[in-house]
Amino acid sequence: MKNYKNVVFVLASAAVLSLATVGCDRTVQRSEETNVKSDGTVKTKDTTVTEHPDGTVTKTEEKKKTTPNP
């Protein structure tokens, strides 16, 4: 009975550890550029490069434009 508990504990620990390390994306690079024009318009460009657990790399660009209220 004691041996059975040890085996179950080891298997459960291995399962939790493998789930904790497999499903995470890793951010490789992140940059943000902000430009402000003379009329108060703000343009922001956010670029993120992530590496997935299977080795694929994804580049995401997000652009925002904010104009001031008159």
C-alpha cells in the first residue's frame, strides 16, 4: 500500500510538471513606437514576436491612432 501511494505521487507530479511547461508561449521580442504630430495626433505601433511550444514564430503588429478632442 505504501509503495502504491509513492507511485501515484510520482506520476501525479510528473503530469503536473509536464502540463505546466508545455502550454506557454515565449515572447522573443517586443517594441513600441510612438509618434506625436503637431496637431496632437498620436500614432502608436506595437510589435510582438512570440515563439510557440511547437517551435513556430508569430509576429503581431498593432497600430493605434488617437486624435485629440476639439
